[in-house]
Amino acid sequence: MDKSTGIWQPKSSPGCFRVSRANSLKPMNWQKFFIAFVAVWIFTFFYGFLLHEKIMHSSYAEVPAMWRPEADFKANFPILVLGQGVITFFFTLIFVRGFGSGGGAAGGFRYGLLLGLLVCGANLIRYAVEPLTTTILVGWCIGEIVQFSIAGLIVGALYKPGSAP
């Protein structure tokens, strides 16, 4: 307990919490974080287009009642891009703040793989409650495991542990 503020803080470093040995209470390099975040966001945007518009498009046509009409989709497209930004921001932040799997490109890949598997679990739940086809489920799971693994590799390669500001 900090007697001057009345707020509990760890004795080792007032004002920040240690989440793992990887971050060692070092300040975050915001420039490298921002570069990694933007790189992953751009990758996510183009990978999503490739996966959903090119690879999965015919599978989506099998269940047209599940999707918005084209005009509605276009009207809501900025929300889709914002959602990708939110996911990639926190994906990058969580890795950078020390929850990554050992740092570096290999650690980033492992981190992304684990989060891809987590998202696959959420897709299984969607499959249980929505009339999705098995093809869509498998495509989403494989596609998102690949997507998150590559995204983690990008973050790990661009934001290495011990990077100087």
C-alpha cells in the first residue's frame, strides 16, 4: 500500500504491474508497438478479404439467409474495419505487454497459434447455435488459426523483447 496515495502498488515498481518475466517491467516502446499494430491490421484486412471473399465465398452462398444483403454489408463495412482494428490492437498489446510466448518471431507464432485455437473454440459455439455448414466451420477454424499464427509472427518479428525506444 502506497501511504501517500492509499493505493496498493507492487513494491518492485510503483505504477506498473508485472504480468510476466518477458516484460520485466520495462516501459513499452510505443513506436514499435504502433508499427507492429498497423502491420498486423493491414495483414488482417487483406487476409480477411482473401479468406472470406475469394476462398469462402461459395460456401457462404450455400446459406444466404445468414448474411446481410450486399448493400447492408457495404453500409456496415466501416464497422468491420473498426472491429479488425480493435482485435489487432489488443492482439498486439497483449503480446507486447508480456503475454506472448517467449518473444521474437517464434514466440509470436506460438502466441498467434494459441489465440487462433481459442477463436476456433468460439466458432464451434457459433456452429452449435447458428445454421452454419461444416465447410464454413472448418474453413473459419483453419483460416483463423493460420491468420492469427501469421499475425503473431508479424508482431513477434517487429516487436522484439528488449527493443530500445
